[in-house]
Amino acid sequence: MNRIMKLAGFIRWGCCFLCIALLAMSAEAQTKGITISVKNTPAKEVLEVLKRDYGYFFLYNEDEVKLDRNVSVSVKDAGIAEVMDKILWKGLDYKVRNRQVIITRTPVQTSRSADMRKEPRPERTITVSGVVTDGSGNQLIGVGVIEKGTKNGVVTDGNGKYEITLHDSGAVLVFTSLGYVSEERSPVKSQVVNVVLKEDFQMLDDVVVVGYGKQKKESITGAISTISKDDLVQTPQANLSNMLVGRMPGLIATQRSGAPGEDYSNLMIRGVGSFTGNASPLIMVDGVERSNFDGIDPNEIESLNILKDASATAVYGVRGANGVILVTTRQGELGAPKVSYSGSFALQQSTALPDYLNSEQYATLYNEAQKNDSVSDGTAYVPRFSEKDIELYRNHKDPIMHPDNDWIDSMLRRFSTRTQHNVNISGGIDRVKYFISGSFFDQTGIYKHTRIDSDHDVNPRATRYNFRSNLDFQVTRDLTARFQFATQISDVKSSGNGNSDIWKGMSWSNPLMSPGIVDGKIITIENAVGSQNPWKWLYNNGYRESRGNNINSAVNIDYDFSQLVTKGLSAKVKIAYDSYYSSVKRHGKVFTDYLARRGDNGELYIFPQSEESIWYNDAAGWGKDRKLYIEAGINYDRAFGSHHISALALYNQSKYWSPSLAYLVPNAYQGIVGRVTYEYASRYLFEFDMGYNGTENFAVGHRFGFFPAVSAGWILTEEDWLPDNEILTYMKIRASYGEVGNDKIGGARFLYLPTSYSESWEELYKYRFGVSYNPTESNAMIEGKMGNPDLTWERARKTNLGLDFNMFKGRLSIQSDVFYEYRDNILANRSTVPDIVGADL
């Protein structure tokens, strides 16, 4: 823990110095001019370049301002006013406020003769002010407030406030902001107009995270499902996998336990693809394969995407056959700091529990069963329980020797508790953005634990602490750096030997075998039907403590070569280092068991049958794992008139160290990724993806493989022969085919190598020397399993056909897919091996 605190201190001071240096650089960068050269390019795309490279935001009403003309601009170290004069044409005007540029239509001037015919009207001004917020009540910064039909406009300040002077009492105010639906208001009577802007979800969902990059949603040709951060937090759960249940098509989740710390779900995409290997999908968190998926706080997540077909997963090659889950964590946003708190307190209970017989019913049916047995085997019928016994079970007057115990009700509480708290802060200035989050999670078990004097709480419990920090720096106009750090500290306490035996005891034990716990004593009845007390199983099981500490860190560097080499060219580098530490300890002791007996005189005697032992502690195991991941890639993205081309070439490798690995040899992975997309006229889409990668799980010559995929799409609603209408607003047909692999084949690590010879103590394999009645014996050396040097990955061939369409202006959205998968090279054990082989396969 001290090492972690020191590391956090270094990071904190390092970030402070880095922020100071970058703030100085950003102040200097603001004085530099704009250099841009474009020819016959849509004006809207030129504004996107200014936004991306120079940090300007452009506000305009799309219904009035149509930026669909092609323009040519060539300037060097120019100001924003000079650039805007070259971009805009007659009929459009603009106003610059800091880095906000408001574009409006130029008011139409009436002729002099027309003005002379009109009676003069005195100008009446009105000052309107207010606050602009979003649906959650957060003040919105930089919202454009424009007097409709004029160039008169302002933007909201750091507190979301505005003030504007109108020259017409009947004027209409237009409120516009990127990512929100525009609003129009008429300040007829009130001079204070507060506005709440609704999010434009169609615009917010325009970009989707894909393998090693991002794509526009409309240009995607693969099968991808997405869930946003707002949808995730709507269903509070103990872990992330349970939040996805029933929320995404094609995702299958199976929850096998409800115990704290063990109630996660096993996820599969489009069913079970392999009957011997691992069918779980590859999980990537911020572009790095990570195993602590369930421990991520949902408030830290920006989006979660599921890649299902070959065209979406081919870039992952040998690891993509089972599908891929992409988790993208949140980043800071420009503006004043926003502090958010999210908390929940939940009561959990079993969905259904069985009802069992009471003692009277059990005794009656037990006697009936005895009677039936006596008829079948011809013996005399002697009832086990007399009428007096059954009456005592009924009236509960002798609760010790004639108990009526409902084990489910006596051992379980009605509810268990779950508590979650999260606090995060996000914001940013000109060239620095930040997102910092901290959370706490606590979940208790459902056992009752106050009925015996013990030194420990037998109830399971899971506690988790999360911290995440994502910092983005615009170092220069072309250079961007991102630093990511996250940690999870968990402490899970569970039953020493698991919960299955305890639940079996509650289900199998009859209601009259024991009164359970009386006055802090575990009671067993003499000559009872059944001899085990489920409470004894619970307490004598002890408990197990599993503690873990996961640290994830990454540095991302992006450089835009648009000015140095050619427009649309960029490069990126990622270095990630993860550390995992875990320890498991088991604690336990034997508690005193008491026997209840009724004496001949009718007195009740309770005396101990065993002595209570002292606590013992077992170190069951520990692990200290490390992982290093490196990737470097080049991107190209450019439009030429009606043609749009993008390409990706990337190299990646990882190395994983763990004491649990065979012979302590690190596990290595290496690969090359490629992608080319082509789009024509925003309607015809083509894409080629490939992964050439390998793993050391297989023999030399079988480690690397080539995994290609092709896909195409057709946006029918962009065709001229399909007129615009209010019903069908978007329709796209998709098709893909490709090959992907699965290297999680199960079994031992180096299956292509034979296992070493081992010494056997079994009588069958011993050597015997000397006389038969007194031989000299020696243990034999036997051969292990034979290796298979031709072993390689599973291969999946996938075909997918999809149809996407939106209706009624996005109110109804449907995505449907039909897919076929054929998988071969599935590793399986031979059911029978001839004895002549002399070894297992």
C-alpha cells in the first residue's frame, strides 16, 4: 500500500508540473495564425478542420445557413476573420467571440422606395437575459443565442448565462449548441428567458468506436451493437456484466452465483462457438486487453460496443472468433469543472425459494413410507413417530426435542444490502481536459449471523474501491497526449469451502432433525432422523479472504501530419503497463457441538460433544502478474469530392508475466493490423480488414495466421429514386464475410510439446526384482502425454447479412442481422486410445 501511495504522489506532482508547462505553451499557441490550403472542398468540412486543428467552435442554424458549397482557401499565419471572409459567400455573415464563431444569414435590405411607402416606426429595444442548461440542470457554456434573421448574437458564459439586446419586441431567439437540439423562444412579456436544451442523440451517436479506431455510424458495414453511459447506469448492479443482461442483441449472459464478489455473469456473443475451448469474448478496455472488466464502475464508462461479425473482429485475428467487447472510458470536456455524485442503496432478495414440509407433515409421511415398506418386505410395521410425537410437532410445546425448523427461514435473511457511491469531476481549459473519478462499493451476504457467539461474521461480503484519472493534453496544434491511470482494490470474504454444501444442507435437512442454534449453542438431537446440522456446516466451514489490487496505466500519443506531409495523415503510439496482485487466505476453526437428550426423569440435558478449537490460518495462494502492451499505427482519412478513403496500418505486441504460467515463461503475442474503407457519394460503402498475428501457444510454423474480412454497405435513402419522407428516414443494407481465430483452446499451455516423464508410485507400474515372495520394488518412470506439433488455433468462417433503418425521424430504430458461422480445428481429446500407443493423447 505504501508503494501505491508513493506512486500516486509522483503522478500527482508530475501532473501539476505538466499542467503548468502546457498552460504556458497554450497561451503562446493562441497567438499563432491559421495555415490552411484546400481546394473545391465543402465549406462544412473546412470548418471541421478549423475546429479540429485550431479549437474553434462554429454555431449556426442549419435550417437557415446552408454550408453546402465548395470553397477554395489558401492562407498562411492568418487570423480567423481573414479565413472566414474567404470561406463564406454573399448572404452569410459571422461574429467572433473568443473561439466561438456565430454564422448567420445577412438580413435582406428593402428598397428605398419601399421604405418611403412605409410609415416610420420608432425602434424599440429590449434586453433579454437568462440561463441555458441541459436536461440534468448543468449550465451549458458557449451556447449560441441569436436573434433570428439577423447577425445579432451572443454566447453563454462560464456559468451558462447570457444577455442580449433585441431591436424588435417581437423578435425570436434561437439557441444552438453542438450536440443539442436547437430551441426557439419569443420573449413576449418576460425579459428573463431560461432555456433547457435537449441532447441531439442522433448527433451524439454519430461516431462509434471500432477495433483500433472510430467510424461514423452511417458508414459502418459490420455487425456492432452499442450501449451508452446513460443506458448503463439505469440498471444498478454489482458488476458490469450483469448490467448488460438483456440490453444488447446477440449477447448471452449466464449468472451462476449470487454470492458477493462471485455474482458476475459469463458472457458469450451469438452463442457457444466452441465446445472444448474458451467461448468468452475478447474484452478490450481503452484499446488494451484487460481482465478486470467486472470491477469497472459504470460511471467511468463513455460507451460499450460489441463487435459480432468477422468484418468487425478481423483486426483482432487469432483472438476474434468469440467476438469482442470494447469499453471506452470517459474523457474530460472543455468548460468549467463539473462535479457529479451518484449513489445507491439496494436491497437484494432471492427471486424464488422452495417451500418444504413442516415437522408434522414430515413425520406423518415418514410413518406412511415405513408402512408401505413393511408391506413390501413382509416385516412388522412399527411407526417411527408416535401420535404423541406428531402432536408435539404440531403444538410446538417441546421445541428442543420436537423442533419444527424451516432451515431456509432460520438461516437466511429476507434481504441483503448493496451500497454504491461515485464522485467524479470533469472539465477542461483551452488545451487541457481531465476526468477524475473515485467510487466505493459494498455488498453483504444473506446469511443470518447474530445467533452464535463467534469471533467472525460468517456472512460473505465484497468491498471494492475504484479510482480513475484520464488527462488529455493538446501539446501543440498537431500533437496530442493522453495519460490514463486506474486502480481497483477489492476485498472479498466468502465461505471457506464455498456455499454449495451449505445450500445442500438447507435443502436436504429435514425440519425435525435439530432445533438449530439455541442460546448460542449448535444443537444435535439424540437419535434424530438425520444427523447433520446445517448451521454446523456454515460455521465450521470458516471463511476465505481474497484481496486484489489492479493497476492499469497507459500513455497515448497522437500526431497529425496534415500540415507536414499530407492532409488526413496521422500517427499514434500507445504504451500500457498493467499490474495485478492477489492473495487468498483461509481462516477457520471447529465450533463446539452440543447434544440434546431427554432423561428417564423427563429432564432435558444438553452437553458438549466436542471441544472448540483455536483459529487456524492458511495461506491458500497469491499471484503477482504484470503485462506490457505496445502499439504503433498510421491513419489516413481524406475526402476527394464524392470519394472518401480511410486506411489503417498498425503493429502491436504484448507480454504477460505470471507465477502461474508454466515454467514461469512469459506469454507473448504479436500482430499486424490493416483496414481500408472506401465510401462513394455517401451511399456505397466498402471495407477490407485484416489481422496477421500469432501467439506462442503453438509450435513454430503454426503460430502466425492471416485473417481477412470484406464487407459492403448500401444506404438506400441516399438514392435519388427514393424520395425523402417522414416515415422512412434511413435505410442501409450490410453484408460481410471473413475468417477469424480462437487461441483459447483450453488444456495445458504447451500442448505441442510432450510432457516429461514422471515417477509413479502405483503398484501396477512398479519394477520387481528378486524372488516372487519377497521382491525388491522400485518405482517406475512413466511417459506423460504425447505432444501434437501440428496443433493450431480454431478457425471460424463467418457470413453476415444486416439491415438497418430508422423511421419517424429516428423515433423507431431497428437493426437486424442474419449470420452463419462454420468453425473447424476445434481441439478435442480422443475418447479411446489404443494401449499399444503407451501414452495419453
